[in-house]
Amino acid sequence: MLDIHKTAPFPEDIPEMAIKFFSYPNEIVLDPFAGSFTTAIVAHNLGRIGVGIELNKDRFREAILKNINSKLG
């Protein structure tokens, strides 16, 4: 059975290209289906304000614990 709460991580260059094309530094980049928060992290690394929304609290917690130290320093 398909678990709709699992995410499919994708390479950072995909959101990076879109963020560079559609936003300027210090603007807000919203990802309403954050999953592993790749888009929000890439936005942060590009000088934007990355905002991610994830309804699954366990997935949210997992993503934050995984990424907070390794990606944001």
C-alpha cells in the first residue's frame, strides 16, 4: 500500500534553479508540501527566507532533526 506521507527527495539543483529564477534575496520562498524541507533549506542557502509546511508531525520532526545541524550549521 502506498504511504502518502513519505516523500521523494530530489536533487537540490531543481529547487535552486526555480528559486533563483522566481525570487530575489531576502524574499520569502514558500513550500506548502515541505517533506524533507529541501526547498526551504536551499532557499536559506541562497539568502532567501525558506518557509516549509508539513502536516505530518512525525515527518516534520524527522526532517528537522536530520537537517538542522547538517544543512543549516
